[in-house]
Amino acid sequence: MIPDDLPATAAWIHSGGRSGFESVALRREPGGWLVVGSTTAVEDGAAWWQSYEIRLDGRGLTERVHVRTRVASEPERTLALVHDGAGSWTVDGVRTDELDGCLDVDLEASALTNALPVRRLLVAGRAAANAPAAFVPVHAPDVRRLEQRYVRAGGTGDGPPAFDYTAPAFDFAARITYDGAGLVLDYPGIARRSRP
């Protein structure tokens, strides 16, 4: 079980390749959590937005995801993902073998989704894990497997925990800092938590 320590709301200012803002509402529900959020941004001169609902089970695993995306003047896209809790996924009702073994969703538009595997690592007291995810890009209508790894880098004392994150498909690595609840505080070059 994941602890009941999430705030009711959280927000991030996005930076780097895009400028924008993400906000989420987090609500404890019977057997898990409901996360409702949206990101609005400008990237490469084009405005876009993405809204999402993510249902997590009591272990913190993604159960269901609904995503709506609009990029500039393109038609709105919607996407529905369902996870059976054992590593099998459907995308818009179609079984997707490529996602077998993924436990989480990773929305390109969201800093929040980088918290999903880390919260489980913190609760379990683990220092590292491979965390393949069902990756939802902003600018493409597909879902694909994204291999990821998180390795604890610091925060074993009074400071916030940090994890070295790698995504080999993008040749990307960053040290992400989290708060005690496992939410992203600072994702260098991507997003920084906005404090009320």
C-alpha cells in the first residue's frame, strides 16, 4: 500500500524545450488514488494542451488512464489505456503486447508521472529499479514502451531524496529531486515544482 501522504494539489512550471504549466488534483479513493491534471505549454512556437485522468490502485500501480491532447490547430486526440495490474495493457480497447511488463504510464507532458515508480521505491526502501512505462508522447498519436531506470542518488539524511533517471531511447539522463511524498520537486531542464 502507498501511504496517504499526497497533497490535494500540486503544480509545476515547465522549462527547457517548452514553457508552460502543469497542475494536478490528487484524491484518495477506495482502493487507490485518482489524479486529474493538465499541462498547457508552448513548444517550437506552437501552443498545445493535454489533460489527463490517472487511476492508481492501492499499490500505486496505474490502472486506467484517459488523455486528451490538442496541438495548435490540429483536431483533439483522445486515448484510453487500461492496465490489468499484472503487466498487460490495452490501448483504446486493443491489447498491446509491446507494453507487457510496464507498471506505469509516463506522459511526456507531465512531471507528475515521474513520481509513480519513485513512490513505490521510497515505500519499499529500495535504492534502484528498472521501470518500463507506457509512454504517451504529445506530438504523436501512439503509445509505446519506454525503458527507464531510477537509482537513488541522495537524500538518505534530512535532505530531499534524489534519483538518477535514465531513458536510453532518448539518450537522456537527469538527477530528479523529490519531496518526502515522492512528488517531483526539480526535474532539471524539464520542470520545477511551484510552491503555493
